[in-house]
Amino acid sequence: MTNPCQPETSNSPNPLRLLDYEPALESLGGDYFDEVAAAEFPDHILRWRNDALLPQLGLDPKTVTDGHFIEAFGKFQGVRPFLALRYHGYQFGEYNPYLGDGRGFLYGQVRGADGQLYDFGTKGSGRTPYSRSADGRLTLKGGVREVLAAEALHRLGVRTSRCLSLVETGEQLWRGDEPSPTRSSVMVRFSSSHIRFGTFERLHFFRRKDLIEKLLDHVIEEYYFPSPPNPLSHKGRGGEEKEGKAERYALFYAELVRRVAELAAQWMAAGFCHGVLNTDNMSITGESFDYGPYAFIPTYNPGFAAAYFDYYGRYSYGNQPGICRLNLEMLQGPLSAAIDPGDMEAALAQFDDRCDVTYRQLMLNRLGFASLPAELGSEMLRLTLQLLRDTQVGYGDFFAELREQFSPAWRDDASLIFSAAEPAELFQPWRQFYYHILQGLSTAKMEEMASRLRRQNPYPLLVRPEIEAVWEPIAVEDNWQPFYELLKRIQAGD
């Protein structure tokens, strides 16, 4: 992990600039984006570089200097046009046709070592045609928070974008939700795609059926069902080809529903509240991204809202699955230009079951179980949520303590299970049922449970006090060591 530093002087070629960038989105034509330039910043201090991601790009971290990061992702000496994507979105239920990338752009697209296409997207890189009255900048605290959120979610098994770099840029910014003036930064996000639900909603707004279908073909080909390399595998002409395309479209939407349902379940099991699930914050690949006012819930409370401006709790923790389902439903409007509405309705009808089944399994994993019969699993989950709700014990603390205290002796004596927990009467139903399940496990299975608990419940817990505890040394004395130490612990999971 890097420490803050200025770029080294080096004549060596920059591996980040020499990556094999692909014009995948650019090749679709200018109807989907505007070419933009990055802002010029008075300073460039590399605060974070995610070396864990470099092997996915085929790069050895030892060959990439801090100066290379600053040159590519701070000074933005790129090798391709920078693209600010055009999109609309439903924001708190109201349609907004004045959106688009207002403080970021698509820096480039590269093929990973796994053969998948990935995007480098910026945040805080300056004004674009969609900035309106905003300055196009990102506060340093906002960048720090997003780095932490992405790494914590990744460690918890959530399908998420991650931060590749964070550079402090030396400007003073004024914000209503932070003590101002505050420091500025620019971040590069590593994600599966820059395309959002709102990208399709904008095209629907302008009645561009042709552009919807063109973009949909691109999304399916790159991120869902690549065509077989042998053209002879596509037999049939005319009506048969049309029928095959319709089936492919329907399969895409069904797969999107599955991905989003599983993502919502992952958030819920992680105790994560995104905070702003507008349709422009929903990725067409079903990946979690864009962490602004997020929070990990301190205690189990379905009504917990992360954003101070979410006055009525629309995007509260407990509402997240329903909001994701609603966003998928609204996306049917634009997609109906190419996909049969009946097929989409049938696919969306599977959302709740998929989300529930995934959530139950993830929660059982956090409780140490690889699997349980449906009836036992449902009751175990019910009693766990009842315990968390009634005791208001820390949500993350509960799983952390379960990980640390779990012992093979629990199988022999129920009184040893959370023996010091208070109030004891509220723990008793959960304790007895957990003990009942342990009775049927072998010694080997108990050892597997201990291992699974360590794996599924990583340290540390990224609640707001933990974030503030690393931000204060940065804000007061420019001390970044607590931030680096926290990230090291998050990535290690210990």
C-alpha cells in the first residue's frame, strides 16, 4: 500500500497508459456520450493505489510506480478520448431529464486477465456538459469513504465496483454537508460497466428505439451472452433469426433480474444501506457502485436511512429489495422497445423468491452453516432477526462475536453459547435453536463451521464511527496511517 508521495521522475513507459484500451462504447457512436477534457489541478498527491487490482489487468504492481498512477489518473494523460455518458433517471421517484456524467467520465475500457471488459471511470475530474451549476469536483472525504466502502463490500462478498486510485488535487471546495472549505480529490473507479438503467431511460425519453436496441445488443454481447465465434452456429434465416434474437433479449432481462435480486440480498446480509438507489445509480450489469451517503447499519433496523436528505426513508435499509424491484420494473418501459413485455413480467415475478433465497443462504453462511433444510433455515433466520431487532445489539458486532466465541463445546452445552449475553431472556430462544441444530453435526462439521464463520464475518466493522476515526487524523494533522491500517485490515479480513 502506498504512502502519500509526489511522483518519481522516471523515463520508463507508463504501464497504465500502455494497456490495450478498447473503444467498445466509443464504437457505438456519439449518441451515447460527449467527449470531454479533464480538469487541470494545482496539486497531485497519490493517497491510494489499489495494487490488488493490478494483476487483473495483467500488471505486476512492482512495475507500476506512484508517478505512473499520478500521470494517468491525476493528470489524466490518457490515450483515448474521455467520454461523459448521457443518461436520465428517476430520483426519489421523480423523473429527471437533466442528468449525465456531471463530475466524471469514462477514462477507458480494458480487457482483464479473465477476458472480461472493464471500465475505468472517474469521479471528481471536472465539469462536463451535465455539471449544471456544480463544480465537477469530489471532496477528499468523499473519496476516502468510497475507497473504504468498496473494499469492505468486496471483502463481504458483494458484487461491487472498486477504487483503483485516489489522488488529492489541492483545491478548496465548499459543501453544505461537510465543514468547508474542504479538500479535493479525484478518484478512478474500476467497474464492469459505466452503463446505467438511466442510459436506457434517456433514449426512451427521446423515443430512440433504434439506439435502445443498438445499446442493448452491445450490453448483451459484452456482459451477458457473447456470440459463439463460429457464425455457422447461428443457423436459420428470417423469422428464425428474429425468434432467436427475441429469446436472447428475454434471457438478458431474466439474468439482469437475477443479478439485481442477488445484489439486494448481498447488501441486506452485509448490513449495508446504499442510500441513493435512483435509477441512474443502478448498473445495467447488476453491480453495486457509487457510494455517497452510504452506511453500514449500527443495529438491525429496517427503517434506517443512510442519507440525511432521505426524509421519508424511501431508500432505507429495509426498502432496498423493493426499490431494486421497482427500478427493474421501470426499466421495462425503455426495454419494451426490444423485449416482449410479457417475458419481462414473467422474469420480474421471480425477483422476490430469488432475493429471499439468496438472503437466507447468505445469512446462514454468516451464522456458520453451509446449508440447512428449508424449514430449519427459515426458522433460524427468523429467530436471528428477532434477536437482532429485540436486543439492538450491534449488527456487525453480533457476527463478529459469533466468529470469536464459537466453540466445539457449544454442541455439548447450550449454556456456553453467548453465555454472558444480556438480556439473557432475549437470547434464550435463539440460543436453544442454534444448539438444537449443532446437535446433528459431527466434529468435522463443527470445525468447518468455525472456518466458515471466520471467512464470512471479516473484521473490521465499517460503521460510521470507524470511518470518522480514520478521517479525523487526516483532516486535523494530515495523518494517513490509520486509513492505511484500516484498509489493510479490511483487505485481510482479520
